[in-house]
Amino acid sequence: MGTAGMTPAAEVAGPAPLDGIVVLDLGRFVAGPFCAFMLGSLGATVLRIEPPGGDPSWSVPPYYGADGSVSATERRDGDIALGHLKRGRNKRSVVLDINSDAGRPVFLDLVARADVLVENFRPSSLQRIGIDYPALAALNPRLVYCAISGYGPDGPRSDWPSMDIAIQAASGFMSRNGFPDGPPIKAGPTIGDQVPAVYAALGIFAALRQREHTGRGQLVDVAMNDVMTSLVWDDHLDWYAQRGLGERWGNADPRGGPLNVYQASDGWVAIVVSSDAQWAGLCRLMDRDDLLAATPTSADRRRELPDLDDAVRRWCGTRPAEQVANALREVGIAGARVASALEARQDPQVASRRMLRPLRRSDAPSSDSGFVGTALPVHFGGYEPVHEPAEPLGNSTASVLSEFLGLGEEELSRLKRKGVIQH
């Protein structure tokens, strides 16, 4: 790869990490589909199982058509919703009504041949139709069944409905965001969905590894509230409460610093001073030897933090943000101009890591939608994660049922007439 100390890709290249693993993706909206997208990026064969018409997120605009046109209002026949253009990559789209008497046996036949199932329903939802973990494990003991839910299958909230913002609220996460004199603020990205999806993928990998020893699969239970609670309590909140610190600090940190976001002459810049040596470097940049003499240690700075923040703020206010960030880098201090998301999209660092990829349809692979989706943010020495275009709804129904279950045209036609499948 041209990097010292790293093994050349040609020497370690081999099968994808999840080559040969068959995943059934029953997820909806974000958490389940995002988890399955990651598994597909690592080489798993992902069969996306959806009801006729697709899951509810197919109704969320904008929509992208096979002719390259975009609709912001109405989903036209054959359109793919942008969420599926992103999270439907690396998957074969199968429309199958698993709630129907005719569709459920077909689904169970797929389960018998699968390695992993991913779903993010309320715990009681799939239990009611007999496809929860105990039922499917009896059919396929090697199945790794990953259930992502709001609160888990037990406890007083086990069957509460959940979405990202509700979980950010319930876990205490929102109470940590915002300024002391303002309301709680949710994180902009749907981290209440996306972070649990990453934990779910980790759990699936661990369960597959254990299956190599035991020969049996297991239930992987990931609760969104558990994950967000783990993020909140990675901080020392009980100690902060004893010291009388408020829950919300805005962009500052009363434990030390200076650490804040400061207004520059043309924008904003984030600065993190994490050591006495870095503070000395910042004082030299600001030409403020007096501040260094008065507050040489972190304990000194904590006592004088409001005044120090003001000094840094005045210094930043007379300079462009990029100039400040460059000066900080030269003395080993972490700092960056606050970029908009659209600006960050054009960042050379993002481009060099190929983190944003053009989104396309599988039936129009040469046509760029103008939208981008993230690549899997994990790099390997000998494997390049795949990011195959998303399929139109039900595109692979017939081929999957024929390939995996041996269903012929007559049976496929019968199921289509019953409204069980769509292809």
C-alpha cells in the first residue's frame, strides 16, 4: 500500500470477511437497514425482505427515478426513496408478505437457509406472528438473530414505541446538549439509530465467531436506550453533580481547557487545550506571557476559565478561522474551523479517504443521482468494502426465491396472484 509498516494488500487479499454469510434484513427506517448495509459492505449476501409497497420509509421524500429525475413530493412508480438509495446498497430487494398465511412458509424456508437475521421491531410485533427468536431458533439452531429495539425485550418499557429523538430524550442524552440557559437539544444526525446499529454489527460478528466453536447461533439483543445510556455515562456525571456542575455546558468544558468554540473574523473555530504545554503554546501565539505566568497549570486555569475564555475569544475575533486553525496546528493544539456539512463534503481529507460515494440505482448504474452516501468507515489492508447500488423495490424477489428455494415460474405466479410477492 506504500505505507511503512503496513502489509501490501496483494499479500493479504482473500475472501471478504463475511463471504458466504446470508443475512435476512427485516429492518425498517434506519437502525436495522443500516446494520445490514454494513454487513453487506463486508461481503455478506443480504436479502432485504419487505412487505408489498415497501417499509414506511419508502414514503419519505425525495425520490429518485430510473430516468434520473428527482421528485420532492410524490413517489412515482419505480422510484427509490433516498433513504433506500443509501441504506439499500449491497442488498437484493425481495418483496414478501410475511404476515400472510401463504407468505410465511416461504419466509421460514429462507430462514432455514440463513445465517443472520436483523430486525428492529418492537419485541411483541414479530412474536405475535410467530417469527421471534425462539420460534426461528427451533427451525434453524445456527441462526444469529439480531433484534434492535428501543428498550430491549424486558423491563417496564420493553414494548414502548421508539424513534431516535425519543431515545435521545429518555436516555438523558438530550439533557447534555445545548447551552446552560437554553433547552435540551438533540444531536442533528440520528445517532440514536446509527450508533446502536454499529453495536449490533459488533454483536453479530461476535456471535458468528462463537458459532464456530459451539455450532449454534444465538439472540443478539441491542437496545437503543442501553447504547445511548452507555454514551451518556461514559462521562462522570455523578461526580459533576457533587461539584455542582450543570448538565449542559454548551461548547465549553468547565473541567479545564480552554476548550470552546470561538468566533473568528469570518466564522467559528473549535479549540481544545488539553495540557500545560499546549496552554504555553497558545499563550505564545496570543503574545500573552502574563496569562501563562498567572495560570501555568490546569488547576490554575480552571479557577480563571471565564477570563481565559474571554482572552482567547478576543484573539480569535481579529483573525480568520483558517488562520487560527493553522497556527494551532503548528504548535500541536487540536483546532479546526467549524465547517458546514456541505463544506465538509468538499474537504480534501474526506475525498482522500473516499468517505462519500455517488448514489446510483442498480438498474441505472451509470447514472449519478447527484446524492451521496457514506462508505463503510473501516479500512482494511487486504479488502475493499463494497458499495453496490440499491435495487428498485422487489427487484430480486423472483431470482432470490428461485435461487435459494428452487421456486419455479408456476409457484412464483401463484404467489404473485395472491399478493404475497412483488417482482
